[in-house]
Amino acid sequence: MRVLFASVGLLFALAAAPAAEAAFTTTIITRPVAPGAPAPAPAQAVPLPNASGRLIDKIVVVKSSRELQLMSGGVMMKAYRVSLGKQPRGAKEREGDRRTPEGFYWVDWRKVSDKFNLAMHISYPNVADAARARRDGVNPGSMIMIHGTPIDEDYPEWYFASLDWTDGCIALKNDDMREIWGLVKDGTLVEIRP
């Protein structure tokens, strides 16, 4: 019976997402990506080159293959290599477990991050995540982002791309993150699969 209620709650949340998008979507730009560089434009979905003008309507993250896919009308338009949380197997259960969530979310706001360059927040926890955490008496956590890689003199960008290093976020090379920033608008559905 609990599974039925959780499933109905998830379906309701997904159906209500477009209406909620207008009320809860915010674009935050706090500083330029690099000193002297102009701040990125607010999220405006743009067509992929040679993609018949199709807009990105879904992000799919496949944890097992470390891949983020940009989808348009059910067709994969482009894929990127990602890094996950330090504990990549299994869905996020609580704050601090260093796991990347699994389920359905949406991009609900974005910012330029001092630590990770560009960052898009996903709406974790969803209804099912919150219910599970409440049942288990734990804090589900928050601040799960799709973000870039730190600029660090001791560790080059390729170093981060070769391992799972986040606290539960989804990380990409900075060039890839800049491209996604311009292609994905706030309110885009995000599905994270095992």
C-alpha cells in the first residue's frame, strides 16, 4: 500500500511540475565564470546545431555508464561523460551519504559557483525521497547540482573527470557544462537512472 501511495505521489509531483515551474524557477548569477569574462546569459534553451531546431526537454543521467544525455522528443541529441558521488551505487538515502539520487526531478534554479563554475540545481528530494527519509527518521539532504569542475592548480580538470569525486552531485568538464548551461532551460525534467 505504501508503494501505491508513493507512486501516486510521484505521479502527482511530475504532473504538477510544469505548473510549479513558474512559481519556483529562479536563475541566480552571482559572479562571472572567469575574471573579466561576462556572466553567462540566463537560461535560454537553444536548438542544438543541425538538430532541426529541437529544444532539449529532458536530461537523462545513467549512473552505471557515467553518462548524461540531452533528450528532445524522446531522441538523444548529445551525451556527456559525468562524475558522480563518491559512493556511486544505490540511490541517495540521507544527507552526507555521498550518493547521487535516483528518480525524477527538474532543474529548478542555477548559479555561477565560486567552487564549481556553472551549477544547475535539481529538485532533490522529490516526494518519494522525502517520504523515505521521514519514514527512516533521517535528513534526506539537498543541494544536489549538475555542475562543472573546480579550477585547481594541483589537480587538472582531466583528473576530476577520471573518478567519482562529488558529495552526490553530477559533475562534468567545464566546457561540457557551459554547453549544457546554454541548451537546458530551468524547469527541464531530469531522470537519474541506476
